[in-house]
Amino acid sequence: MAAIEITPAEVLALKKLALINGALAETLKDPGAKREQTALLRVLMDVAARADLANQVGGTRG
């Protein structure tokens, strides 16, 4: 499996993007669009959390 490195600054940017995406999802009236934005939000949060954890574990090892 190929590894992708995400820097702490990029993790912060992903977290900010997730906040914006969450706010957008809350304002949408169309149920389909809201569902898509919420799904995107979950993916962003998952990627940011995994990258954050990888950076913390990598920092303690190295």
C-alpha cells in the first residue's frame, strides 16, 4: 500500500475545510445535497483524524 504524507499544516487546512463543509451542510435545504455534504464532511474528518494521529505517532517515534 502506498503511503501518503500529510504535514501538520495540511491537517490544519483539512480541519478548517471540514468546519466550512459542516456549516454549509447545515444551511442546505435540499436533502440530497445535504446528505452529500454530510458524507463529504465525514470523509474529511476521518482523513484529518488519521493524518493527525499518524503525525503524532511519527513524532514520538522519530
